[in-house]
Amino acid sequence: MTRRQIMFKRSFLTGIGSVVAAVFLPRAAMAEGNLHVIKMITEDGSKLYAPDLLHVAVGDQVQFVNVSGHHNTESIEGMIPEGAKPWFSEIDETFKLTITHEGVYGYRCTPHYENGMVGLIVAGDASVNLEQAKAVEHPIRPANLFKILLGLVK
């Protein structure tokens, strides 16, 4: 599958994921203005987060919801702001993270990291740790996706 096909699929699945989130998440959680949902998805062999780039404010919450497949979320050492608490969720667990510091937060699905299942959260001023995050080394597939995602951050 080409990168273009994967990006199209991610865009398409993000739309579908909103419908899935509306069905499976409690209405009260969806009504909060500071709750953002990231779906963990396996679709036609692709394993991904939707969206894989999310802009939030400090104090917002991000909820990782497993939609299909067996996934988790784990912060990547060197890719979260200084003072932010690293995280690790169990496989198939819905996990809620509160964003406590400005900067970029790189994360991965532990079992599918080498396949390129990674994502990025940007809170406020990304320059706080953007260069540090760009310097972290990854295997080929996640490195390629992080190059794209980090290149979109201003």
C-alpha cells in the first residue's frame, strides 16, 4: 500500500471513527469541550491511530479508544515535554491522558511500533521540545511517519 493510500485511508477512517466514537462513548464524555478521542484501528492490515496528529490545549484530555485490533498507547522516551509524565496502557484498554505541559507528545502502539503505528499530540507551543523530538531515532516505518507529522508542526 502506498503512503498516499494509507493517508487517504486514515482520513476516511477518521470520519468513520467519529461515528464509532459517537456510538460507543458516553454522551457526557463527548459533551466536554476538552476531551479529544484518538481511535486505535486495524483495517485491511493497516494499524493506525486516527487522527495520528492532534492539536490540543494544556489541560485537555485525550482518550485512546480501541476500535478494532489489539492496540495500546505508550509515550516515547525523548518525545514528551520535560516534566510531563510518561504513560503506558494495557492492550485493548481505553486510556485517558491529561495534557499537562506545552510541547509535542510522541506515542506508539507497543506491538505495532515497527509497523509504523505512531502518533503525535501537539499542545500549545510545540517549540518547547520539537527539536528534541525530531532527534529521537526510530525504525524505518515510524521514522518516515514521524518525519511527516513533525514536518506539519509549526
